[in-house]
Amino acid sequence: MGFHRPSVTHAKKVLRRSFSNSSRGGSYNLVDVPKGFLAVYVGENERQRFVIPVSYLNQPSLQDLLSEAEQEFGFDHPMGGLTIPCRQDTFIDIISRF
């Protein structure tokens, strides 16, 4: 029995990425986020919205990013949702490992 490492293709299937964000005039409501998922905004300058499974919150690497977000923003997130201050490609790389 071998170990299976999820590929980037698998991550793209699991990770739902919304290309419309608030800078483009998009608006969101609870219907946009399915049960068992949460929306996060990722980016250092321009933020991109990602919808990820809640189960990802148990991953140590994502918890590290959340700690950084807490240090930078506290509980006042400028996008109105959870904001993670890292590069989008770094976030995708981290998520693709789950």
C-alpha cells in the first residue's frame, strides 16, 4: 500500500475559486458558499476570493497562515471576510498538499 499525494489538478477540483471579487463589483451572500465550506480572501495587495472546505482549518500549514492573519488584521478584516495575507500562488501550493 503506497501513499497518495493529491495533485494540483485534484486541488483545483476541490478548491473553488471565484474570479469576481469586490474590486470588480461582485457581491456575495450565503448562497455563494456551500455548506461545509468557507470563503477566504487571499493576497498581499489585490485579494482573490477562494471557497475552501472547512476541514482545511485543521491543517497545521493553514493554521500558520491564520495566525499571520490574526497578527496583521486581528478580528477586523477589511474585506468583511477572513483575509489571509500571503501570495495567491503560495496559498494554492499549500492547499494542493491537503
